[in-house]
Amino acid sequence: MMRAMLTLDVEDWEHANYGQLKGCGGEIASEVRRKAYRMDANIDKWLEILADHDACSTAFVLGEFAEKYPEAVKRLARAGHEIATHGQTHDLIYEMSRETFREFLKKGIGTLGNLLGKTPVGFRAPSWSVDERTPWLCEELAAQGIKYDSSLFPVRTPLFGRKNAPLRLSWDAGVLRIPATVMDFGGFRVPFASGAFFRIMPLPVILYGLERASKNGQPVMIILHPRELDPAHPRLPLSGWERMVHYARLGTTIPKLCAVLENYNWRSIELVCAPILDSGAKPSDN
Ligand SMILES: [Zn+2]
């Protein structure tokens, strides 16, 4: 069976970067305290579902999450999942200076290193927030020992993504770049394998997209969040399309996840990409 990469961006329900949430920090923080929702229950759900399917994942853990739920992160690591970093806080990198990013990354790596005694080698930006405004990204990652980056989203959306980003593996400053999996129809790109796109797309489309990506030499990767495993998690003060996108079809996540787990051999990025990372072989760009 083909090897594919299963990933979870490990963060809480309040971690989102919509324009509507700007200036709502105080209100959201008091809701977080009032609701006292336990996101770690969804980590255990993830562990259980994956164990049932003999699958293993990469968890891109937010430093703030690891500080709030250290035991859940240890459980992930103990079960053999790769622990990579999602940064310290869920802030947009394209709004940071290079120096601010350096500190943000150092804190994110440090939080996980102190907790697990092992330094992460993989990185994914909050909300895929790397683009032409962050040309220094991979140099900064390499300087702190990061070997691969999975922050490229090769479709432009209102919040993130680059429409001409590579669809296949590429290298930048010695860092392997693993883009999100999207369907490519001669330059017309359709996302289907991550977060809201995974929830909104019907299962046959997801299975077709994975098959198509695999045949096309693209990485085959699924990207989910703990909150998407519980349709009843607390709601952010969003309205309009942002509310629709953030909460669409949450009830379909687990059934669709179980269905895709039946296909492919789902492993962590570290395991799937080990031959490339170890050999330093240069995959051709597209
Ligand atoms: Zn995130």
C-alpha cells in the first residue's frame, strides 16, 4: 500500500486568524475561561482512531497547547506520533518581522524540547501564513535545526496560500518543503485534504483527489485539527462566510477520516520523508 502522511495541527478551539477576530482577544480569552472546554479529549480520540487503523501521524503542536495540556502531548509522543512544531502562538507569520519570527520559533521549539527531551525537526506555520512576505523563512528554520517545512498552501485563499507555489516536494535553504495536497487540473487547483476543505468535500472527491495526487507525484497528505473531531466544541464570535467555513460539516470529519484510513499506509512525515531527508536528495521542483 502507498505511504501517505497524516497530520494534525494541535491547537485549541480559539486558535484561528480571521479578520473578524481582530480586537476580540479579551472577549475570547474570557470565553475560554468560562467554557473550560477540554481539547485534550480530542487528542485521545485521535490516538484511538489511529490505533484502530494501525496509522501514525505527525502532530504539529502549538507551544501554548503543550503548556496547557502537557500530558496529552506526551501521550501522542509515547504512542509513536512525530511531534513537530506549529510555533509558540497562533499568530500570522507574514505579519511578523524576521526577528520576531526567530523568537516565536525558538519558544515553540523550546516548549516541546523541554517537555519531551527531544527537539522537533518539522514545522508548520499557523494558518499557512508564509508567502512572498516571508522570503527568509527557510533560512530561519534551518538555523534552528528544522529539516522540513509543511507551510506551503499552493492555492490562494482570502487568508493564506500562494497560487503558484510548487505542488511537489522542493528545497529551500536546505529545508525540505512539503506542500498541502491539492487537485491540479492543468493549473486550476482545488484544495480538498485540509481542515474546512476536507470537511466540505464529499468522500468520493477526497478519495479521487488522493489517488490523483499520488499518480501525479505530489505528496499525499491529510491535515486536520483536534477541534474538528468534536462538532460540539465552543464557537468563536464569527459570522458570514468565515463562520460557515470554520464550522461546516464538522460531523463528517470522523467518518471520512476512518474511510481514508482504510486506503493508503498512513505514517508521520518524518517516516515517509526519511529517505529524502537522510540522503539529501534533491526532489525536482515543478
Ligand atoms: Zn493552526
